[in-house]
Amino acid sequence: MFSQTRGHMLHGVLLIALFSCAAFYIGSAEIFTSLSISPMIIGIVLGMIYANLLRMHLPATWVPGIQFCSKRLLRIGIILYGFRLTFQDIAAVGIAGITVDAIIVTVTVIGGYYIGRLMKMDRDIAMLTSIGSGICGAAAVLGAEATMRTKPYKTAVAVATVVIFGTVAMFLYPIAYRAGVLQLSPTEMGIFSGSTLHEVAHAVGAGNALGEQIASTTVIVKMIRVMMLVPVLLILGVWVARRARKASAVHSGEKGKVTIPWFAFGFLIVIGINSLSVYLNTLDTPMGIPSWGNSLINYIDTFMLTMAMVALGAETSFDKFKKAGAKPFILAAILFVWLISGGYLLARYLAPVMM
């Protein structure tokens, strides 16, 4: 009986893996690579197509495998994401980039949540949208979802807002900079782009369009912003526990437990391992992870995160998007305006003082 159940679960995992392979194949098309649209984004779209057109034709016994991908595999993918980052990145960009990043993340996450409350939005969607806009797009939304354990359709809605406004910004920044609208030096432009663009892919795409000098600063500042996912997830875990405690006190008098997102610590440990590896590779006798090994890990990690996105999409119907309404996109638009205006002012007036 146990082996049969495990076999059914494996069917669900293999189904998601098949969709993920399709997402990678589609994502390799020139139109998607030129737009810096990652397989993760394509994956959630394929998952939603499956949820709305095909799911009723497949065995219900495959569902545990899909849920395994959207939960367990997701956490492993977030941990391995740390191999893209190093503590040396922080030293490279200096206190100016760190400070601007910290202000952007803090104001976007906290401000976005309370604006959502004023709009009488679903609290989970408001928080996920704010974290996705404030930190690193879909990967941040996935990390927050793993901590909050909210409904998959809410995650899909938040990811959709990030994709739309992040893609617009990726094209808008190079055009505005070359037209002279953004009166920033190359370093300031790098700080502005890295601290405000939604996805890592968006930062890479915009950076390449802006030139090599700006691109390097953009990516480093963006990666520091990604590191800030760890403290945000830890605070989020406490917030979720307090909310659960209040709810349980009203209904049963029980106390809510603090959910510690253990994968956030794993993410931090992996960053430390990667940082040590980079240092060891600078020695006369390199002893760290070779570049091809790091590339392989990142490829596997992207595939895992794509599987998680497909699985989340597979649990999201278009009816639930209608249920969420237009408010999440209005909130994302407000945050988009803040990121551009606030990020510009910080990069132009605060960053030079701290360099």
C-alpha cells in the first residue's frame, strides 16, 4: 500500500518535471531570452493552463506529488539559491548600496502591506505582493509563501503583478537613462536599477542594456537585496505566529506557535559556503567549487524552482484570479511608482553622500 502511494506521488512529481522541461525549452526561444523571461515565469503559466484545462482528466492520486513540488521542493530550491550570492558582493558595493537597499525593502514591504489594508485587500496577497516588489520578485514570493503557507492562487496573483511591472521597468530604465530623463552617474544608475527592479532576471536584462559598467553595479546591488530575504522571512515567521495566536485566542484560547523558516537559515549557510568557495578559488591552489560546478548547481536550482512554480500554477484556477480582483495590481502599480520615484531620489541624493 505504501509503495503504491509513493508510486502515485512519483507520477505527480514526474508530471511537474515534464512541464518544467517544457518551460525550459520554451524559455530558450530568442523572444523570451531577449525579454529576460525566466523558465520559472513560463512554468507558472504552464501550470495554470494545466489547472484550468487538463487537471480534471488526470488521477486525483497524483495530487500529493504536485503538492510535494509546491512545498518541499520549493524550500530546497530557495536554499540552493544561495549559491548565486556571496558576502564579497556586499564589500564590493559598499555602504551606499546596502543602505539604499535596506530603505527600499523596508518601505516597500511595510508600506505595501498597510496600503493593502487601507484598500481592504486580502492580507496575504498584500504581503506577498509587497515582498515580491520589495526584494526579488518571484523567488521572494515563493520564500514568503513557504513561510506563510497561504493558498496557491494568492501566490500566483502576487507573481503575476511582479512579472508585469518588473518587465515594464526592465525596458523603461534603459530608455529613460539614454534619453537623459534620469540624471544619474553610472554608479548611481547601477544602485537605482539594482535596488528597484523586481526580478534578478530583470536586473540582468536592464543592466546589459545599460552597459557593462552599470550592469556590474546593478547585479551586485540586486544580489544584496536578495540577501535581505533572510531577515524578512524571519520577521515574517514571527508575524504569522502572532496573527495565528490572535486568531486562536478568539476561537479557542490556544496560543499560536512561532514558525521558524528553517530554509532561511539554510539559505544563509549556503551563501557562507559559496563565499568561502569564492575565497578559496582566489588562492594559488584553487580549492573551492569550480565555476562549472557552481553553474550546474544554479541550473539544477532553477529547475527545482521552476517545478515549484509549475506546481503552484497547477493549483490555481482563473476563477481565483477573478476572486482576487484588480486590487493586487493597483497595489503593485502604487509600489511601482514608489520604487521609481523613491529609488531615484535615494540613488541621486543619499548614495553619493555615503560613497
